Amino acid sequence: MLDYQQIRSILKNHTVGIAGAGGLGSNVAMALTRVGIGKLTVVDFDVVAESNLNRQFYFKHQVGFKKVDALRANLLSINPELILETYDVKLDSSNILSFFQTVDVMVEAFDRAEMKQIIIEKFQTEKPEIPLVIGNGMAGWGNSNDMKVQQYGNLYICGDGVSEVADNLPPIAPRVNICAAMEANVVLSILLNKVTNVKVKP
Amino acid sequence: MEIILNNNPDFVETTEKAITVEELLKIKKFSYKLLIVKVNDILVTKENYSKVSVCAGDNVQVIHLMTGG
């Protein structure tokens, strides 16, 4: 069994890629920073909007800031030793692999389903050795027990698999944060299972 | 034909020894626009649905993707 110092030192030596810095990405980054991940690579082209504050890890005074810049300020306020690589770029199928060549685990944190499909197809065909963690189905409220992690080989899907965003099913803090926390939790199980004999389920 | 579908044993109504992914999706009524399909842990992209076949015992995973994040 690992003690807490060993856990911290393992995490410090690993890099996690996060595609998107919205509801999922900003909160996954926050959780991984708190547990002492060594390096994060985060890519997002967007700007913090008032409407993001219902779920994303940003503050009122950051509205109008580039998300990657606001996130940098917030994460370094938690851990100034975090090595943080950020890119203010709109990801698509032609550029997505180039930013995450050396990550140990990849986290999908897009909102649009089309982008989720692109990242899965690119990574699972061209970088199948990198574990990929996806958020899928977290709109609305309640039904906490429906949130789950399903493993498909090297692909891990977090969420309820049914709740798509709609006018009457908004993405709001509690369930989006549950999903983001599940993604971060899967990352930990992947990184720590690599080095311990006690295998924890993702 | 017995396969593993989404990590559970499943029966596919067919007399063929092998069917394509496209046929499987039709039989199992997966009609969503955005799907991820893996056969024996290998990703099958949409343009290959009619080329890749599924046989008894295969491990097939079909995931419906939805917007939100």
C-alpha cells in the first residue's frame, strides 16, 4: 500500500492532458492540482462568460478573460509548483494530437458530442496506448446514483450516458462537477494502479 | 449468435455466421447519430461499419455520445 507521501510523489511525476477548459476541464484541472499532479497540458480557445459561473472553476472578476489565462491564475493559487502548459487554440481533428504527444493520461472535456467523437477516434486509432477519459451525460439535477464509470479497454466513460443538454436540462454545477470529479478520480486510479499491487477499480 | 455487448452477454437474432457492424447496429436498433463502436477493443470508424464483421464470441461496445460539459 502507498502512503500519502508516496502517492504525492507518484502524481508529481506524471502529466495529464485536458482538452477543453469549461465545466469539465476547469474542474478536472482543479481536482488534479489539489492532489499534486506534476504537470497539466490544457487547451481551450474560449473566454470566460457570465453564464459559465454556474459550473466552471472561474470567478466573476474573470469574466472576459481567456479561459486558459484565468485557469492558470486559479490553479497556481492552489499550487504554485504546478507545471502548467496552456494553449489558446481551438482544437479540431487536424491539430488535437499535436498538443498531447507526451501525456500519461488524456481527459476529454468538451461540451459538443461531435468533438467527443473526434477526440475518441483520433486517440483510439492513432494513440491507443494513451488512456482516454471521457465525460458523457451529466445534464440536469438529481439521479446522482446514475452517474457511473464504464471501461471499454483503454477508454473510460464517466456520466449517466443518457442526459443530454437541453433547454429543460441545463448543465449546472452539481452534476457537471460530479462528472469532472469522476474523470479526475479515474485519472488517479490509472496513474496509481500502474505502480501499486493493490488495484483500485476506475 | 452470442456476443458480448457493452460488457454483458447478448444474443443477436441472425442465421449468419458473421454480420457487419452496420447490420448489428440495425438489428440492435442503435439509431443515434453519434456512436463510438469498438470490436474486440479496436475502434471501428463509421466508414468501416459495412466492412468490419462481428462473429460469435466477439466483444462489441457501442457508446452513444451526447452534448454536455
